[in-house]
Amino acid sequence: MSTLTELVRSAAALAQGGAIACASNGHLWESDGGRACPKGSANCSQTVYLCERCGAYDYGDPGGPAHEECSLTCALRR
């Protein structure tokens, strides 16, 4: 069963063209929690991002804000 938030995100993605809008305009990232960064010390965390347009998550893939955060911030804390 979907939560109300998931339903609203899905409706917004459909209204805005979802992945098509992200392909041409880029993702609209919002913070959606965090996780331990796989680089750097165990005490360094990175933000997990969710695209408000298409529902994609960024857990640190190259090119996304979580990757940059982890690579630049946490890698320096070794």
C-alpha cells in the first residue's frame, strides 16, 4: 500500500513528465535521510537524495549530489 506522500510524488511526477522532465531539466533533489559514506572514516555520513520530479534516489552515484558530498567531504576525513 502506498503512503499518501508516495501518491503525491507519483502524481507530481506524472504531471511534470517525470523522468522525461528530469532528462531535459535535471533532477530536483531533496534530502530524504542519510547513510554512512563508504569513503572516509566511519563517522562520516552523506545525505540520501530523492528527486521530487521522478522519484529517483541518489545514494552516491557519480554525477549526483550525494557522490560529490561523500567524495569531497568524507574522503578528506580519513
